[in-house]
Amino acid sequence: MPIHPSPPAGTTQARDLVHAFAPLHKAAFGVAVGLAAALVAFAMTALSIVRPPDPPVPLHLFQQYFTGYSVSWSGAFIGAAWAGFTGFTFGWFTAFCRNLVVAVSLFVIRTRAQLAQTRDFLDHI
């Protein structure tokens, strides 16, 4: 169910504006960010295990934030799970904040436009 009304037929500019101000799907954005974070955490740990970098990357610091994490194969999966959860939460909250800011901005713009149209109402009576 679309939140915004459909633009008049043939107006590409109105259609583009509706798409520009359309709300982000919070769960979908959260899953996308979470999946990307999980893949990055797993890949960093796996690459560090398979081919240790010359200056070692301090991946052991993840232990401070992700309970059960270690620079090992089991730690790679635990780190991916924690990073996925953290990424989902961050992505969901980011989409929520963006949707809120866009909704408040549209409300303010629409209210100002309506007030500007009725500003001289009493002059015509």
C-alpha cells in the first residue's frame, strides 16, 4: 500500500519527487546493512587466519564488543553473527531516522505552502 498518492499521468517530475521522498523499508535496509557487516567481519577474520597480514590487524579488539569472538574459525562465525546483529540494528535505526526527518520536513513544507496560500484571505472579504 503506497503511502504517497500517485502523481498525475505523464508528469515524470512529479513521479521522480514521489520516489525521492518515499520512505525506506526499515527491515530491508537493516538486513542489507547487517548482511554486509557480517560478510566484512567474516572475511576480515578468515583472511587474517589464512594469510596473516605483515603488520597484524588488531582483530582481537573485537573481543571487547563481541562476546565469544576470537581470531579463529569459530570466532569468524561468532563475529559474523554479532556484526550482522549490530549492522541490522544500525541499518534499521538509520532508516527510521531518515524516514522521520523526511516526514517532518514534508509536513513543514506542506504547512508553509498552505499558510502562504491563505495569507491574504481576509483581504478578499
